[in-house]
Amino acid sequence: MTKNISAAEIKSYNLTLWKLLIGGVILFAIFIIAIGFGLFGTLPSFRDIEHPKSNQATEILTEDKRVLGTYFLQNRSNVTYPEISQNVINALISTEDTRFKEHSGIDFKRTFTIIFYNIVGKKQGASTITQQLALNLFSEEGRQRNFFKRLMQKFQEWIVAVKLERNFTKEEIITMYLNTVDFGNQAYGIKSAARVYFNTTPDQLTVAQAATLVGLQKGITRYSPTRNPERSLARRNTVMSNMVKEGLLTDQQYEEEKSKPLALKFSAATVNDGIAPYFRAVLKNDIKRIFQERSILKADGTPYDLDRDGLKIITTINYDMQVYAEEAQKEAMKVLQAQFIRGWKGRNPFKDKELQIEQGVKRSDRYKALQLEGKSEEEIKTDFNTPTEMSIFTWKGNLDTLMKPIDSVKYYKLLLRNAMMAMDPKTGYVKAWVGGINYEHFKYDQVKMGTRQVGSTAKPFTYSVAIENGYSPCYQVLNEPVTIEVPGSAPWTPKSGGTLPGYITLQKALAFSQNYIAAYLMKQVGPTAVATLAKRMGITSNVPAYPSIALGSFDASVFDMVGAYSVFANKGVWTQPTYILRIEDKNGVVLFSQTPQKHPAMNEDVAYVMTRMLEGVVKNGYGYSLISKYGIKNPVGGKTGTTQNNSDGWFVGISPDLVAGVWTGCEDRAFHFISTREGEGSKTALPIFGGFFKRVYANPKLKVSKADFEAPKNGVSITYDCNQYQQQQTDTTELDKKLGF
């Protein structure tokens, strides 16, 4: 039996229904307002929305604004809308939010459609690009996995999305989104992603490349082009298919593009990888020190964080020269290392070296970690003698092997190290910096942080003082042992490795690095004058006023030695080696800039004569292989250096536009080449200089001059032409005749 419902009852039911509906809407509105006031969790303020915070990588740029590397927690660098390819914009909108240009942050039409799809089992996302941006910018925890927490988070996204739409244009929103999104492999933002995956810039991304990167947003692991290339390729084609549906790509273009491979040019974004890692590490510490010393702070009074605050550091490094320096090192060191090992074949390099091995063990990260674990010395010794899996450095790449840690210490003791720096002598700008052979395994910088005995590369300091005191390069000295009395100490008599007999000119003595002649000059001018000149030329380490400094008995850094030799190429003026041009904040405001210091170190005449003498080393002396092997026939001078037992090999070379210094040796001076023939600086350091300069001169874009050193405008008062000098010595003057000479 059915009961008829009266009109009054229908009216009552309708009224109740409307009350429930209106009440629900009001409650929902109150709920949304409460969320907006932060009652269910803090929302970003108007200021936060105007100035959204995100971890932004600090970029290190070369002099020509190419990216040398980054400091980051998240490898993120921002770009502006015009710097993004339209291919990226089209791919993103067609895939993530087709009505992006029409809605005001929330696409209700899509939201309710998605609810229906989810009910029937076709799971799809309902977030607009603006909502995704809200999540990226203002949710530190990321997307919640708990349903109820995620629901609350979704409502918060709605409010923030509407605020974003009110405060920014569509172009600004899509730019902010592309600057904040995670593309995997430590690539945050479209600029980093373009560089990491395709070694390009966002404005140069092709349709296929843009689709690959946008496709990652469905799952950065599942659709990773490095981990899952097949899935990535399929997802890329799906994105391009979406572009066709939205009329942003033609069918013909789609057919052409979908057949192309991924064509990755992948370069992992890690602090260790990339060029100039040693330079970047030194630079970071220097900037921290500069900011602290000068009290350079953010507007809120807090210190800058190089890993988060998106600074731009414009350096003096030349990108191509840096690459050439690293290539030259790798090319030469492979050969040198093989020669070094062959030289020790059939011998025990560790005989009587127990102390050095013990020091190596105690300096190792493994030893320090075991100590922190509370292990006893006996337990640590057992550990170092137990084979374990490890990755060791070789010039053929990292080698995964099973090895006793003590054997790895010995292996590294026999590994040659190397460092190099190049700079413009006129400006002081450092152009290339190679602080070691592999930053991943050996973090210690040997350009500026480390010092080694300089050997015969110090001889030009003594010769310079002699030239300043009236000696000509053509002056002849009998090449015989010299003894110098030292007050309060035993007399000093140097040894000589290979002596040219008889009288020889100072020019020839420097070209063939004759110790007796250097000692003779030291006896004439005194160690105080030489030590004083070395300090004036920028040597910051201790240079004791002792006769042996004529042969380079003191330690100095590659950094200081290159700066010192630049005095010869720069007409006697020392210019501070400089590698920071300026530092800008993320808005382009200059926080720090630097002008190199300069001061006269020697007379211009003396400097010019020394360039001629150093050229003589290359043309007629131990540096001749620069011409014979490397084909460098332009005006280049330099000096080799080899220390006792062939422990250190040096070459510092000069040209009018570029000065470079190279050092090679083992970590411990106790390990060295057996043969001077293989271990002298002309064989261990000069090849890297030669390989570097050969590459530099072959690139006309670098505009490194091949002209000669410029003579003083008023002429040179010192006679350096030996034919002219001999004529002067044999000419008889009118006074000579009157005096009966």
C-alpha cells in the first residue's frame, strides 16, 4: 500500500533539502575561510607569495658567462619567460593543464570531471599548474600520502593558487612552476634539467627534448630517461600526442619527432663533477671568508648561504682554457705515471718508508672513521690488513676491486700528483686552475693551498738581482764550484748535476740551469736582496735569506710562482692573481667586486732582459722541447725546476698574454723518480705546459697574442745582445789609449 505525499510534505522535504544544501555550502565556505585564516595550518602570507622562497643553486660563471659549476642543496637555477622555449610551454600546458589560460587557479570543470573518472576507476590528477606550483613553493613536506591530510592539503592549495593568480600573470606562474619543479638526477628547474639531460639551455630545447622533460612530471623515477629510457621514450611520445590534440603540433611534425631517439647528453649534477672542481672548492671557502670579513649580509641581517640563495659568481676563468688545461694534464699524466711505475720495476719502493706509510694510514678517512667508532689501534691494524671492496682511482677510470686498505695506501703513495695555473700577466686574471688529478679521490688543492720546494724555478730571482746590479746576460763566468761563507753556520757549497765546462755566459747558464753560476751570482748579490725581491714578486711563503735559495730550497705554491713570473711578462709590475670579478645576488645586485692590486717589483729594463733570458731557456736550453715536440715557435720563455732526488718537477712559462706554472710529484717527497732523465721538470711538468699552450694557440677565438715581448719605449740600458756585448768588451776607447791600455 502506497501512501500519497501531500504538497505540504513535498514542500517541507524541499525546504529541508535546500537548508541542508545551503547549510553545507555555508559550512564549506566557513571551512575554506578558516583554512584561509590558517586555523588548520599556516598558509603563506602576502609577502611570502610576493617573494616565494626556494632553494636556488649558486652559479659559478666563467668570464664569458658560461656555467662552470654550481653550489647547491637542490641544483636549481632560475630563468625568465623569454628564456624558455615555446616547445616547453606547449608540452606542459597540453599535458598538465589544457585550460591553464582560462581558469583562475582552480579548474572546477576539470575537478568534477576527474572525480567522475576516479569513481569509474580511471585515476587522473586534478591539480592545475597553479596548484602544483602552490605545492612546490609552500609545502615543505611535499605531497601528503594520508588521504585526509592530502584532502586538507588540497584545499590549502586552492587558496594559495587563487592568491597566486591574483598576484602574478600567467607567464609568471608558468615560469615559476618551471623554475621550481624537480626533474630528477639533482636537476631542479628547467634550466638545470636542460643542462643535465641535454647540455643545452631552456630556450634551445627542441620539441622532443621538451616533451621528454615534461614527461618526467608523471614520475621522475618511472619515466627517467637515464634509468628507464624505453618508458621515457613512450612517455615523450604521449606528451607530443597531447600537443597534437591541442593543436600545438602538426601530425607531420609528430610523425617526424616520435621516430627520433632520446639523444641524451647526460651530465650528472654533482659537486664533484664538471670542470675546475678544485677551483670551485677554493672559491667557495674564499667567498665565505670575504662575506664574513666584510659583513656582507642579506637584508634581514642573516648570512648568505651559497647552497640556497642563488648567487651568481662571475669569475675570471676562461672556459676553453680550463678545458685545455685539464686535457693537457690527463694526456701527459697517463704517460708519466706509466713511466714512473716502470722505473721502479724490480725494486722495492717502500723499503725504509714505514714512517711514510704509517702517516698515510693515519691521514686516511678510513682510519679517522674507525677511530670515531672507538676501535683500538690493534683493531684498526687488523682492518687495514683485511681485504675489502673499494673503488680506486686509475687513469683509465675508477676501478672497483678487492684490496687491503694498507695496499691502497701504498698504491696512492706511488701515484703522481699534479697542479697547474694560468693567468693573464697584465690584468692578473686567472684563466685556468687545475688543483689536482681527481677531486673525487683527492680533495687537497695543490695550486694555492699546497706548497712544494721550487728548485731551479727560483734561479731567475737571483739572476734578476744580478742584472739589476749591472751584470749582462752575456757576462762570462768560470763554471766551477763556489763556496759561500754563512755567519753562524757551516759554509755552503752546492752540488751540480751536469756541468758545462769552462767559461759560460749567464744566458747559457740559466738555459742549462747551472748551479755553480747561480751560486756565484748569489755570492755577488747576497741572499737578502734575492729574498726581498722574491717577496716583492708575490711569494707569500717563507723565503729565508740563506744562500741556498738561489737553487730554490724554499717552498712556494703554484699560485705564487705564476704570480711572480708574471712580473717578467708585465714590464716589472706585479699584479695580484685574481679570480673573482664580482658576486651578485639572485636579483642582480652586486655584493662584491674586486680590482687586482698592483705594485712595481723590478725595473722595466731588468724585466725585459729576463724575458730574453727565459726565452733562451726555450730556444737553446732545457725548454727546447716546447719547440721541437709541441711546435710552439711563438715568443715563449720559461724555466724548469727539479728538486733533490727528483721529488718535484716544475715548469713556469711566460708569454706576453699568458703565464702558466706546472708542478708534478708524489704526495710524499720520499717517493720520487729514480732517474733524473725521467724525473726532471722538463719531462714531468713541461709536457703539460706544452700541451696546454699548443691548444691555446690553436684557438684564435681566445685572442692570445703571438707577438713578441714589448721592449721599453726608451730603449734598454742593459746589453743583452752578446755580439754587441763582446764588441763593447774589445773596443779600445781614447781614454784607454792615453792610459796605455
